[in-house]
Amino acid sequence: MHALRFDGSGVQLEDVAEPRPCDETVIVRVRLAGICKTDLEIVRGYMGFRGTLGHEFVGVVEEGPEELRGQRVVGEINFACQSCPTCAQGLQRHCPHRQVMGILDADGAFADFVRIPAANLHPVPDRVSDEQAVFTEPLAAAFEILEQVHIEPGRDCVVFGDGKLGLLVAQVLHQAGARVVSVGRHPEKLALVAKRDIETVLLDDWCGDQVSLVVEATGSAEGFERAVSALRPRGTLVLKTTVSERPSLDLAPLVINEIRVVGSRCGPFPPALRALETGSVDVGSMITERLPLSDGVEALRRADSRGTLKVLIENS
């Protein structure tokens, strides 16, 4: 099969052996995959990953238990051992022995086929298109904030970042009843959430009013200090950014202002799929371009271009 692989120095499309099911895993034929900021950071050295890239996908079960074959599915990306004390607490996403699809010790979905534990699969509702379903994983990451932070009606919050994740987070918090201000650098991107009655401000025009909740989703190392400055004392900072760069941080303001810091990563798929099915979150407007897997290297280049939102890789 074909797979888009990173060897530590560059990305290339390679012919590799098809994966085989084993140990309660299934083989999914990938129909559509999405490029995210994490994929771009990996090719810059983040996580030291080597192998097939990609973790946002929708596909059809090709090999596995009879009852699963032919199902259109999406899949959670953390492959837990299911036997350690962490897994016993229901914290499979934090299993110390986990593999992570396309990120840590497990090949990803920029390929014709991907192997994934059957337990990680979620069927896609008929009313959800492939183009919508491919956003399930990042949308679930946005919903994770609701698992971690109480959002009472009218809670004031700022979301820094008008990339794909930042726009999803703004919509999820808005739907939860928060009073959201989405701050970014690109008017055309902010316009996508402004259509959902979310207040938007260009970063150069942001006045710095302090709020009780800030989500940092800029995907940049320099965003931390600005996010902290936007918080009132005893506010909550949710960090979504992961980058290969290791910035220097001044932690004193966190102590002085008693700021609560919440790292936020992967999230629950069921509410994400429900939101896609009901249309309460708009993802289609974020699709910039679709390219075939054969043009995967070019797809990554375009995804890393200024002003681009979601670039999808499709299999014929």
C-alpha cells in the first residue's frame, strides 16, 4: 500500500506492506484524513516520531470481527494497554504504555490502510458526511475542555488562536453558554465563527481585558505569556498548544495571581459526533483543500502555508 512517512529528516510517499489485524485490532481502509498542526510539528521534530503520519481520519472497517466489517468509523488515537493501574482508573488516554497513532510508536492514517484497536472505534452516523467526520478527533479535543472546566452560563472567556482547533474550541464553549471572544490574526478565519454570533477581535486590536477563562490554542510558543496576561487573579488557563520548540517561561505570574493551569489534550468522541450530526458546530467552512494521497507531500506543504485551515488527504 501507499503511506506518507517521516524518517526524521523528510517526508515521502512510500510503498509499504499492508498492516494485518492482531491482538484485538482491526484494519480500516482510510477514506479521508485531515492534516493538523501536530502533524506539522512532528516533521519539525516534535515527539521524535518515525513512521506513517496522521491521526484524524474516517474510513471503513476492512478486516476484523464480522460485526464490524463494512462499518464507517472514526477512531480514538491512544492505544492503551488496558491492563495497568492507569487504565483501570479509566484513564486510557494517559496509559504509560500507550501508543499514539501517527505520533508515538504507532503508524498513522496517511495511508491506504491503518491498524487500530477495535475498542477505539466509533461508528459514524449516516447523517454525518466523510468531510464532517474527519473533524471528530479535533472536535473531541475541544469538548475535552467541558470535561475539565465548569462552564456556567455567561462565563467570560477568551480563545487565542484562529486555527482549526481554536475555531472549534470557540464554537464548543459558545454552545456551552460561555461569553466567548475569539482572538486571532486572520479576519477571514475569524469570520467563520462570527457567523455563529461569536465575538471576534483581531490580535492587534485586542485591548487586553482580563477574563476568568483563557484557552491558548495559537500553536505558537510565544502565546503563553499573552494568555496569562489576559487572566484575572484565580482565573483558569487551558493550554492546547504543543510545539517542537521549548520556550522559556516566566511562571511567577501564575503563583502571584494564583492561576489554575489545565493541560488539555484528547477528548470524548460521542459528544463530538452528536455535534456533527446536529450541525451545532460548523466544520465544513474550515476545509481549504482536498488532495489525493499521491500528492501527500504537497498536501503537507500547503497545510503549512499562511492562511490555510484544513487540508484533507483523500484515498480513491
